[in-house]
Amino acid sequence: MAKQLSCRDMSVDCPWFGVAETVDELLKGAAEHSAAVHDAKDIPHEMMESMRRAVKEA
């Protein structure tokens, strides 16, 4: 089953919404979005773990 995550799931006021087949693919897309749009080039390990916990089934 596909996975989903949005910036709003992380309490960020941004319309980005990602869907991917795996959690790792989804987090990669979220990291790329964060770098491109939010200027977050280096996401701390703790934040990545928070993002991982926020992933939902699509």
C-alpha cells in the first residue's frame, strides 16, 4: 500500500503532499522538497525520524 506525507503533517504551512510506494521513497521526496522550497539542505536525524512517524497509509 502506498505511503503519504504532507508538510502540514509536520506543522508547516505548505501545500506539499507526497505519495510513494515506500517510506524511504517518500522521505527522499520530502527531503528534496524541503531543500528546494524550505531551504532545509541538512535535515537533522531527529526531524527525519519525526517525518517517518508521521507517514500514513495512502
